[in-house]
Amino acid sequence: MSVEVTLRYRRVHGTELSSGRVASKDGGLHTDEGHFEELTFNKMISRLSEVTKNWPDEQVISIVMQRTDREGLLPVTLDAATAHLIRTDPLAAIAALSISNRSPSGAVKREVENRMPIAMPPLPVGDAVLANAFGDQLYFKVRGHELECPGCGFWGVYAAPSLLNHPDRKGASFKTVFACSKRCGCKRILVTCNKEWGYVDTTYLLEQTTLNAFYFPRAWNGGRPWVTRDVLQQLHKQYLEEKERAACTALQINDPQG
């Protein structure tokens, strides 16, 4: 049986606070889960998280958010990853929603940077391990004819997905082009895909796109869904420096007289 939790809210004039209510629909049962007045964005999402915990963990819940400041605003159904994050880790969800929809303040950026793990070079033992390591390429998920957009996390169709099913390409990867038609609107990103994973060159992502944040819920990102451009640039710089040091060490070992 499907469960839908809806957050309807409006911004209090002249402030960053919001008022509204949370409601749920469990099959044919409609429930008013409570009204709130003048809450910060963080507290509003925390209130939403509390409501979603009224159901067992195994129950799939869809979350709908709708601003009611004026007529004509449409409700937005959150992707499954963000909905799950709201239920299980509201603090991470708040950070994810803040980075994706608003320009983060300097304080938010510094907090994200302070929590980022040190970048480690990838280990060449398969895509599943590479996907969890930071390196020259950053990995995203692929399913069928869609991939997980590195810009916003929404699933979108990439060019020529039928190549994955070509008998001469079984088990192989191929280069293709992806343009997001969902939230971030990033245009013509060059990517490489196989049936389960794809990757984009880190340098290409930083130099050829103008996105302020990227969606990479990988282990190198501490399991968090979003990483800002500033943090990604710093991680890439650290990685390249470590790579250079490793190369110099290898030369010294191979040629101790050099």
C-alpha cells in the first residue's frame, strides 16, 4: 500500500521563516499531521522527518513539497534518494536540499568543507570499488537507458543507450553524451557508461560545466549526496598533489641513483 506525505508551506513575508502543515495519505486514509508557524527551513524539514517515522522503515514513502505563496505553484515529488535521506538523516537532507536549491552561505560551505574526508586515489579493482574512490573520474549509477545526473541526481536518458545491448559490446563501456532535462539543466556532458556504472572526468566536470554543486552520493563523499564546486576543486587539487608525490616516490625506488 502506497504512502504519501505532503509538506505545504508558505514563506512568512519579509523573513526566512515558513508556516504550513504536513498531511499524509495512506491508501484511502487521509490524515492531517499538524500545523506549524514560523519555522526555519531546518526545523520545517525536521518536522517533516518526524512525520515520516510514523511508518516502519520498510514502508516506501513518497514525499511531496509544495509552496503555497501564490496561485499556480506546482507540487514537487522528491526523488527516492532524497526522501530516504529525510527519513533516516534529516541533517544530511537539509544540507542536500539547501545546496541544490539555494546558494549556500559561506558558513554552510565551510561546514561542508570541514566535514569532507581526505581524498584518496582509486584502486583498480573494478567499477564497484572505483565508484567509491575519488580520482581522475567520478562515478554515477546507470540503469537501463538512464543515468543518475551528476548535476542534480535526477535520472535522465543518455544518447544511444542501445549500444549497451549490442552483441559486439557485451560487458564493454562506451562514450556518450548526456544532457539533463530535469532540475539542473546541464548541457552536453561527455560521459562513459556501462550497464551499471558511468563516469565523468573530474577535470572536464570542473572546467566545462558551470554548476555550483554536484550530486555524488559515493563513499568518497562520506555518503553525503551533494558536494559544492569549491569542495570538489579542493579535493581534486589534493588528489593531483598526492598522485604527483606517488609518481616521484616510484621514480626514486626504480632509480635510486637518479
